[in-house]
Amino acid sequence: MKRYIVLTLLFLILVLVLPTVGCLSEAERYYNTGVELQGKGRLEEALAEYNEAIRLDSKLSDAYHNRGIVYDELGEYDKAIADYTKAIEIDPNHAEAYYNRGNAYSSIGEDDKAIADYTKAIEIDPNHALAYFRRGLSYGLTRELAKMVSDFENAIELSNDPEFVANVHDLLDELR
């Protein structure tokens, strides 16, 4: 009897549990295909994959975020902002969604909203050098030069990219 129970448990594990270990959901497969296509610059196809991933799993925040990036690249900023907002609703700690929504707001001249989003991205990820840099640019547009300089200095301190650091140094030198 004991042997029968052990064999039954092993059978159940093999048939029911193991096939699901490490398997991606269908929505995640569409999302991953979208990422791959987006990386190749095939934006319309990536958009279709993200749409399907979202249809299958409306709580997949990264699918909204990446679809927002595609809309951003296509110049459809209102759609991008809507998708970044949805990604943030699903995952309020999605620093990149705040950062990218800030970029979209900046693209349409809504500098105060951009600053608010960059600030939130920095609160979530204090080492986000690009958020400091982009917020600094927005501060420059709103004539808050001391804040701009401070953010540029923070971006320099946090970045590991020598070319980026050199370019920001050049910007600061021009301001002084």
C-alpha cells in the first residue's frame, strides 16, 4: 500500500507539476517576442505582440511599459503616456515607467509633469543617472538653473559611461 502511494505521488508530480516548472505563460511568450522584434526595430510587429500579451494578461506591466516605448518611438506620445500610466498603476515601483513617462511629457513640452516623473523615478531608484540628467534638462527649460546643475552633477557621479560623463561635463562647462 505504501509503495502504491509513493508511486502515485511520483506520477502526479511527473504529470501535473513538472511540465509547468519553468514554463512561460502564453502572454509572456508574446511579450518576449515583442521585446525581440522591438530590439530589431520592427516596431509595428512588436506592437502587435504587446497587444496580444496585454489581451492575454492585462496585469503584465512590462508589456504596457514596452508598448509605451514603441508608441514613444512612433511619436504617439498620448498613447505612450497612457501605457506608462497603466504600467505604473499595476506596479507603482516601476522606475523605468516613470522615467519614460517623464520623457514623453518632456517631448510634448509638459516640463512640470516630466520633472515630477523623473523625481519619482529617482525616489524609487536613487542611482538612476539618466533620470537625474533628464530632470536637469527639464529644470533648465523651467529656468531652475541651480537645480539643473545639481542634477547634472548627480548624473556624472552615478554614471559608469565615460562618454556620457564627458558630455555632461561639457554641458556644465558651457554653463559656467
